[in-house]
Amino acid sequence: MTTIKRLDNALVDQLMQQAAQSPRRRSHHNFHHSLDEPVQRLLIALQPGTYIRPHQHPQRHKWEMMITLRGRIKLLLFSDDGCVNDVLVLGPDTPLNAVELPPNTWHTLMPVDSAALIMEVKQGPYLDTDVIHFADWAPQENSPEAEPFLNWCQQAENGDRYQS
């Protein structure tokens, strides 16, 4: 008999607490059993102050779906040179609950006003050779420039470009 996987309040509370205690201000929980599975499914708890460096997945099959389950997230989409192409706010109580990003989409996300929880679904398998391209126009995680960039992202609008 196959075990039913559950997403209950106890799991959500645990993930939120782990994210609050993490230096990266986020935590993950995989629903897939192994990295070999053809569909990867994971929960990501995001606390205010987390910085996810803008990145893209260049493989032709590496689409990515994000579904908001709790709180609101701001998703920024960028051009190749770092200009904001779109700003989306997703949340269970907003008009937009989920998005599916095609491969080669520069993006970052952050919680809007409090902790948030998303389900990310993407094509597997995950391989160590999978490439994630990080934007060279955005600071590295844990660098002194990351916090000013994150603050800029929180206010960024279509057409904006970060000036360090």
C-alpha cells in the first residue's frame, strides 16, 4: 500500500519554524522520494529577509511552477540585462495563485509582508550536472551587496534596473 503524503498544519508550522531559524530564512520539504523522479515537488517556506539570487534554468525542459499556499510572494521577472520585465504578486487570497515559468526565465521571489509557503513543481530528474545560471548583474547570496539589492527588489517596478 502506498503511503499518502499529507500537507497539514503541523508540517507547515515545522517548515515555518525551520525557515525562521535558518540563516537563509527559508526551508524545504521534498514530496518526491528521490532526485530521479520525473516530477520534482517541494514545499518552500520563505521568511522575510530571504534572498534568492535571480537565476534561470537554461535546459529546454526545466519549466518551473510555483503555487502559493500561505502568505503572498512577489515574483520579479527580468530581461537578460537585469531590467524588470514583470512584477507579480501571488497568494491564495489574490487574483493570481500560481505561475508556470518557461525555461530561461530570469526570476527571483520573496515574501511580501510575512512568511509565505509555496509548492514548487518542476520536471525531473534532478541531476548534479543540472545548470542554474545566476545573474551576473545581481549580488551573490551572503555578500554585503545582497541586502541592498533585496531592498531594491521589494520596491522594484516594471522597467526598473538596479544600480549598485
